[in-house]
Amino acid sequence: MIDNYEGKDDCFKEAAFMIKNECSKLEDISNDERSIYTIKLTLCQLRTAGFDTPSQCDDLTNYSDCLASIGSINQYWVTYDGFLREVGNVYNIFKQ
């Protein structure tokens, strides 16, 4: 599944490899980590598509503000939701 990101820009690869590295260290991925990785992939997708990203997402230290901004725009939320499932799948693949 991580191979899907090989043809994409560095933003996607960086996020995917962060997930892979964390999966090798953790017994289980926390909801916070899962949300942060999902936000990173969502922001990559939005930037690639030419959309502006919410300023609340510039610093993910308090990712809940970013998530609230993403949730307020239907198209952004659909993108986030799709990646949320993918992050879970990627994590499970790496844990096998």
C-alpha cells in the first residue's frame, strides 16, 4: 500500500513513511497519532489539488483546531475521512 505513494510528491511519501516508522515502534496506533497522520495526508491532497489549506493546520501541535477547520468544509472532510480509513489499513499491514 505504501507503494501507492511512490509516484506522488514528497509530501505524501513523508507522511506514509512516518506512519511506517511509527508502526514498527508501537503496539497500537493512538487516535491522536492516527488523526495527525490523516491530517498530513489530507493537507497533501488538498495542496496537490490546488486548494488552500486552513491556517489552523500550519502547526499541528494542537491538531484539534485543524481538524475542526477541515470538518467545516464538506469536500475537505470527505478527503480526511477517506485517508482516515487508509491510515488504519496501512498501520494494520505494517503490523502483520
